[in-house]
Amino acid sequence: MPLKPSTLKTNTLNTSQEVNDFEELYGKVESYFSTSFELAKLKSLEVAVLVASSFISTLSVIVMLLLFILVSSIGIALWLGDLLGEAYYGFFIVSFFYLFLGLVFSFFLRRWITKPVSKLIITEALS
């Protein structure tokens, strides 16, 4: 059975409409993935900024505490040296205290320092 001209014209219109619909859908999908990629970049940037700012603020507090400990240690060493009669005795006592403290920290380093810091970084990154 031969095709009627009206049927041929309708098929051409449907094919043309389908192509237009497909192009429109392709454009929307492309726009969606582009927007999703931009959103992922922005979220990762936000996480990086949060982790960095948390790290910097924690580091500044640690620096201040270390300066306090340094000045206090010098003061305590001078005071102990004055009590013992020689200034270097106080510095020896303070240095042996820090040696003992360093050995304890190195023994418990993983449990007291490494794990909590790792958990803090992971928590900041995932929040």
C-alpha cells in the first residue's frame, strides 16, 4: 500500500519534533551535569576552607600555649636554680622533666595525639 502524502508529511513532522525534543533534552542534561560539577567543586572548596581555618585557629592556640610553656619553663628553671644555689641546676631539672614528658608522649603518641587529630580532621571534612 503506497504512502499517502498526508501520512508522509505527518511522519516528517514527528521526526523533526523528536529531533528537537532530543536536542532540548540533551541540552538540559548537559546543563544539569555542568551545574552538578560546579556544585561539587564548591562543596569541596567549602570543606577545604573549613579544614584549613580549623587547622589555622588550632595552630595559633597551640603556638600561644607553647610560648606560655617556654616562658614559664625559663621562669621555673631560674626559680629552681635560685633555690638550689646554681642557675643551671634548675635548667637541668626542667630539661629532665621535659625529657620524661617526651618519653611518655612518644609512648602514648598514637592513642593521645594521632587518633584524636585524625578524627578531628575527618569530622571537619565530613561535616
